[in-house]
Amino acid sequence: MGVRFQISFILMLMVLLSLGACGKDESTDISSERRAAPDFALRDLEGGILRLEDLHGKVVVLNFFATWCSPCRQEVPDFIQLRKQFFDQGFEIVGVGLDMEGAPILESFVQHFHITYPVVVGTRDVVMDYGGIEGVPTTFFIDRDGLIAKRVIGLLPRHRLEQTVKNLL
């Protein structure tokens, strides 16, 4: 990938996110028209690759976030607790970091918030595969069959987050 492309992608992403819905609550329940969640292969913070297909059979919360986004920061403790509560029932959370600084800033963020769920570095391709992320946080709920059950743009209160996960488990 060329430097020009990377710079263009970063600028486009920053404009997209700054114009997006950081903090706006826009929930879309798409259970009647579920579609397959696009697979991805994204680099995790240890240098490995995480693929959505590796989580098939689990309920997955896929959370697109940025470290500078206040609502994104507010969600972290709820995600940590939710993962602890439901992990043994076949539940996983994956954070997709969209910061232009990439892994270094995400590593600091993960350490600062004691994040226990996988965090990967987002790419332009995954953003586009998921319909273009209109703002952060954007969260997708993926059922055990790999179908997107719900999309939420903005901060989701813990009780709604927990209820959605319970309904999918």
C-alpha cells in the first residue's frame, strides 16, 4: 500500500469520523433482514491476525471506536464486564480501532483501560465492508450464525447492550 493511499485513507477516515455521530444514539434492528457479517483478517496488537470466521458459533459484538472519542471511552468498562459475564456462554467482543496512529496508540489505550477483549487495527477495507462507518462508536451485534442482527451508532446504555446480547445468546 503506497504512502499516498495511506495518507488519503487517514484523511478520509478523520473527516468521516469528525462529521459522524460520536455520541448520537441511532439503533438499527435488522433482525428481519439479517445479512452475513463481512469476514475480515485484521492485525491484533500482538502482531497476530484475527479473523471473524475464527469466532463463528459465538455471539460477537464488533465495536468500531477511536481512542479520542468520549462515548467510546465510556463503553469500555461495560464491554469488559459484559465479556466477563457472558464469555463462557459463547460470547466475544472485538474492538476495531480507527485511530490514524494505529497500533501504538491502541496499545496505550488497551493498557490504560485494562481491556481484556481483543482489539485490532481497523483498515479502510473493513470500514467499507461494514457499510462505511458514519461515526464512532459504531457497534454491530453478530449472531452465532455470523449474521448481523443489529447496528448501533453511538453510545449504547449497558442495560440495552446486555439485553441485546442475552437475546442473541
